[in-house]
Amino acid sequence: MKKKDIIFSLVLMVVIGLGYGIYTMFQGEKDIVEVFYKNELVKQIDINVDGIYEFEGSYGHFYIEVVNGEYHATDVECPNHDCEKVGWVPLGSSKTIVCVPNEIYVIQSGLEEGY
């Protein structure tokens, strides 16, 4: 490898690193879970605080359980329980929990713009 190739590679790595840093800076807080009912934000939950949160949807009750930086829908009153089948969603995931009968969806903060 020539000296020019090494310098070019180092400069390229620095530019990529800076670009990634700027990108992650503008992604928002990903350790906040946002719960929407009829497309309106009803609650923000800190994913680092364990607990069970209850919501009233259009069809019935909807619960979000948070444990060790992960969350999932549990004990949901709806006919198909598809939202429970999503399973545990870890910190930083782009998975969305959607309960159509209850008109509720749950997403990590900073990701709702792409929803």
C-alpha cells in the first residue's frame, strides 16, 4: 500500500465515523417508549424502569410490561392477540407493537417519524 492509500483510508474512516456520530445524535432518545392511542401520544415510558402500564383502548385493556430494558404487550383484551405475538422488544429495536382493535401502537422514541 502506498502512503496516499493509507492517508485516504484514514480520512475516509474519520468521515464515516463523524457521519455516524451525527446521525445517532439526531435519532432521539431510544430508551423512551411512546404509546399512541388513535394516533395521539398518551404516554412516554422509560424503558430502563421496570413496571406494568395499563391503557384503555377502543376494544378493552392493553398492558405494556417493561423488564430489564425490554418491553412487550401482555394480557391484552382483543380478539386476535397479534400484538402479544410480537414478543419482547429490546432497547434500540425498530419493532412496533400494534393492536388494531384497540387502536394502540407502541414504538421507541425517535422512530415514529418513519412509521
